[in-house]
Amino acid sequence: MSQILQEVLAANKQYQAEFGDKGSLALPPARAFAILTCMDARLDPAKYAGLSEGDAHVIRNAGGRASDDAIRSLVISYKLLGTKEFFVIHHTDCGMLLFTDDIMRDLLASSLETATVDENGWHDVGQGPGSAEARNIAFLTFKNLEQSVIDDVQRIRQHPLVPATIPVYGYIYDVKSGQLLEVPAATQIGQAK
Ligand SMILES: [Zn+2]
């Protein structure tokens, strides 16, 4: 068994021992909101937004982007589980600022091993073969952090399956300080009507 697998299972045993009465939590989030945020390992939405089990939906992907799949989750979140407010939270130093679809496609076409990065950019150092399949994936990278928050709030706001009554707030989490910084233009666009 891998070291990580052992550690995770041991941690779960500990968690279960202290689980308390959380087995009685209801399925719909008690505080009726949803957060769309990045998968970055430095972000812990439960901590930065003060969540306990059962409080809120947290939807995570690379970049915290409003992808079709993220919107699928948000629609289920409000339509079936009663959430009434959405947050889009991207963050400083996001990996999605560091590559493009073309770079990613070239790296994957070369090999399926982990690439390296230095001041000259990304390099593939793996043994091939890679795959050209990445041409079918939009990786949803971005060049401007504030604009990415604005774009994603706008996409959610304008989506025909998202009701105008749900406010969509746009924020950037600062990985250096832990602070949530509003993107006022995004929150403005995301206002409920
Ligand atoms: Zn990120």
C-alpha cells in the first residue's frame, strides 16, 4: 500500500472516531450558498470561508472556472438543494496563469509524464509516446486574474438556467495573506435583480 494511501486511511479512522452527530446532517446545505473555486492545494474553502460540514456546496476545478460542468453543479445546487447565493473565488499565483492550451497540448503530445518549468517556460522531459487527444480539451487558462473572475461571474449570470434572483459575488483569494479581495466589477455584474 502506498504511503499516501496509508496516511489517508489512518486520517479517516481518526475523523470517524470524532465524527459525532454529523450523521444527522441534512442533504441540502444549511447555509444555502455555493462556492466555485480553484483546486489549488493552498486553498481550503472550509477555512477561508468558515464552513463546517453540511454548510455549503463547494465546487472545485482547475482555476475555479465556470465550465459547463461547474454550471451543471450550480444548477443542481440551487434547483434541487436550495442554494440562494453563489461565490466565484479565484486566487493569486494561480497555475492557470502559467500556460496556454497550445503549451499544454504540445506537452501532452510529447509525453504523459510530469513536465518541468523554469524561467524559459515549460519543458517536456518524459518518455513518449504522448497523445494528441488534448486538442479536444479547452483547459480554460487565463491571462488576467480579475478578468477571469469577471468573465466567470458574467457567464453564470447570463446562463439561461441561472435565475436572476441569485447574486453571484466575485472574489480573489490572496495566497500570501489568506484574504478574500472583492472584484467589484464582477460583483456588480453578478447582482441579483
Ligand atoms: Zn488556481
